[in-house]
Amino acid sequence: MIPGNRTQFTDFILLGFSEKPYQQGPLFGLFLGMYLVTVVGNLLIILAIVSDSHLHTPMYFFLSNLSIVDICVVSTTVPKMLVSILTENKAISYTACLAQMFLFMFFIALDNFLLTSMAYDRFVAICHPLRYGAIMSPRLCGLLVLVSWVVSFLNSLLHSLFVTCLSFCTNHVIEHFFCDLAEILKISCSDTLLNYALLYLVTGVLGMLPLTGILFSYTQICSSILKIPSAQGKYKAFSTCGSHLSVVSLFYGTGLGVHLSSFTSHSSWKSTVASAMYSVVTPMLNPFIYTLRNKDIKNALRKLSTRTSSSQ
């Protein structure tokens, strides 16, 4: 018997994107491809940063952490969905569902905080270039990452503890491809008022505070760039934060799409697609954004490729 449940059960059912048999093959191929591209792309960025001493800077320290977290985000949800399609078994145990929910919230929150830390790094680099080395010390960078991990962990733990107090009566079907907190609350037969209040409060605080910090950083960055007299100087300054700005826009844009779809649409399929854009497509596109727009990463990847070829 699961603690807090009125009926004895061991599994939830994840409906995924479609129950039609002829759509399972294309879905499996699509998500397997996206998963492999995400893992390989982010691993290449990590290897490029580790192998090139010129990239051992605060900016790329945060980027390597972001790549690790992006791999973890997709690894939390996609492999289970692929196994479900292959085995035609959509069941997930109560414990595994809670673990998946906890890890997904943890890594998404961590993504958010790392993007904020990267915005602060760009703010210091452009607005206070002479003090950059003193401000963005290894100690501060390590502290920012540590605080991000701790706050993300506590956030996920708090939500998970509240979920363990809920009861699930007869409906164990989750209309999603992973155990999303909002979908779990929908099928509970307990009073979920406190859970929703906590969800909206934490989402507001942990969403708006980092976003406010990012917007403030880029307001100051734009103000500093406009004061640069030469067009070439302006371009050079903006190019150092262009990739990060693109990733931030993609992250918050798709995240906003998820929340709007849950409020404005009663279609579980639309909400599931929006979540896939947020949790699968965004981590897949991040390596492309950084490799296409960042000359340092391109050069590091070329050196890595040359070194690998010469050693064979």
C-alpha cells in the first residue's frame, strides 16, 4: 500500500503522445534521434571546453554545467518513453514516477539558475571589464553553481513531499509522456489546494526572480554597448552574449508556452507537445546555438577533431 493512498496500486499509466499503433514507430524514431543529437551535441561542448585551456573561463564553466544539465533533463524523460513504445507497456511504478517528477523539476530549475548565472557573468564582462577577473573568481563561480544545486534540490524535495501526502483512488492515467507535477495533481482524489498554491508560488518566485535578474543584466549590457563609439566594438561586445541571449529566449519562450497551454487549452495533447518543445527540443537546440554563433567553441571543436584524427 502506498502511503496516503486509499486504494492499493503500484503503477501509473503514461499515455504519451498517441495510443495509435501506426504512430508508435515514427514517434520512437523521432525521439530517439532527438535524444541522441542532444546527448552527443552537449557532450561535444563539454569535451571542447575541458580539452581547450583557453576556454577555462567563468563563461564556459557555466556553459559546461548547462550542457551537463541539458543531458540530464532529456535523460530523465525520453529513455522511459522510448522503452514504453518498444515494450508496449506504458506503466510506471509509483516510486519511479515520483523519482522522475523530482529529477525533472530539479534539472529544469537548475537550468534556470545557470542561465541567470551566465547572464550575470556577461553583465560583469561587458559593464565592468576591468574588474571581471576579481569579481568572477573561481570561488564565486563555484558558489553560484552550488547555490543553484541546493535551491533546485530543496524546491524539488518540497514538491515531492507534498505529493506523497496525496491519495489516488481509481484514476491512475497520466495524460502525458512523463510524470509532470501538474498532471499528477489532476488525477489525485485528495484536496490539492495546498499543492497548487505551492506550485504557483514557487513557480512565480523561482521563475520571476531569475528572469528579472536576466532582464536587468541585459538592460545594463545594452546600455553599455550603446556607449561604445565604433560599430565594430558594438558588434564584438554583443557577439559575446548573443548565444546566451538566444538560449534564454528559447528557454523562457517555450516555458511560457507550456504554462499558457495549460491555462488556455483543455487539450492534453497540446499541453504534451508544448512540454516536449520545452523539455526535449530546447536542450537539443542549445549545442547548435553555441556552436553556430560561438567562434571559440568552433575552434575548440576543430582542435579536438584534429587531435583525435592525428592520434588514430
